[in-house]
Amino acid sequence: MTKQIIAIGGGGFGRDPGKGIIEDYILKQSKKRKPNICFIPTATGDNEEYKENFYSTFSKLNCKATHIDFFKRTPDLESLIQDQDVIFVGGGNTKSMLAVWKDWGLDTLLKSAYEKGVVMSGVSAGAICWFEQGITDSWADDLQLMECLGFIDGTCCPHYDEEVERRPAVAKFLSEQLVSSCIAIEGECALHIRDGKVFSSIAFGKGKKSYSVNLKNKKVIETQFDSKDISIK
């Protein structure tokens, strides 16, 4: 069973509801005729507008969509997750999101689903959560490294070209040897990972890229991953 993660650096239905380019790509990776997809918007405290954007986008695609609330009455998580072909995790506060998940045991349920071939995807917080570590703005003062779920190795930084503090933060963590390398994903771009290895960078905005960022002779080196452009449907 192929294990898949699609980590989006920024954009998608939260920013452009109804467009559905990367969303359609994600659904197709399930290989199901009409896949079940579950949206988990915990990182924004189950924001209502975010959920509306999710449904307005995925209702136009060939799928059966649902979501999980944690700040209202919460459904039977085990049976709900077992029924899914795709999981999509929204952006927001990664630290708060993971704390809630762990208290409810959702982290364990997601790991089991991932091992069984359910496609794991998400944007920003929903991108970095699958890695060992993520670079997050969960704290107000500055960007920080935090431990994540560890479904796949490495450190991830989203919004690499969208937020001015991202590149300097990655360089700082590398120079301080807090990380040995970092996967950096631009907005309107996703990194598709299969069985723990990078399959392709998926650009759904013109010219968007993902990188492996390393330090060599005290110089930051950005190596682009092979990319597929799906920005024009």
C-alpha cells in the first residue's frame, strides 16, 4: 500500500475557494472513483468560513466531503477516519492543533490510516504536521521549530516565498545546527511524498517551487525538487 503525503506551502481553497486545482490533484491520488475526503480545521478553531470554503470547493469535485469539529460536539473519530480515502488538514496554529489531536487520540488514528494508504494532505500547519519538525508561527514573537507527528523524516517550512521572515529563519536554524536540512515549499505549490520519499513538487501557481535547503561552507544552498506544473487545467 503506497503511503502518500501532499504538503501545500500556501494557497488552495482557504485563499481561492472554488478554484480547486490542487484539490482535484489530491483527490486523484486516492485512485477512487468518488473518494471520501475529510477536512480537519482544528488549527483555526473550526473556523466556519474555512469550512464553507472547503465545501464550496469540493462540492464541485467528484468526491464525498465531510469534516471534523473539535470545538462543538465531536463525532466518533475512529469510525469517521476509517471511512476516509483522503484527509485534508487546514492551516492555523500548529501547536494548538496537535495538542487537541493528541488529547483526543486523533494522531494515532491518522497514523493508522496513513499506513493503510489514506492520502494525507494539508496546507501550512496541515503541511508541516506530518514531518518530524516544522517551522511555525504558532508563537506571536517569532518563527520557531516544533516537534510534529513524525510520519515522515525531516523538517518542513511552508510559505517560503510568501512571508519575508521564512528564508532568514531557515538560514538561522541551519547555521545554528538546529536542523541539518529543511524542505521549503512556496505558496501555490505542494510537495508530493510517496513512501517517505519526494515524488514531485506540484505547482498550482505559475513558477512556484519546492526546495531542499542545506548549508554548505556556511552558504545556504537551495536545491529545487523536480516539478510538475498543474496551474493551467
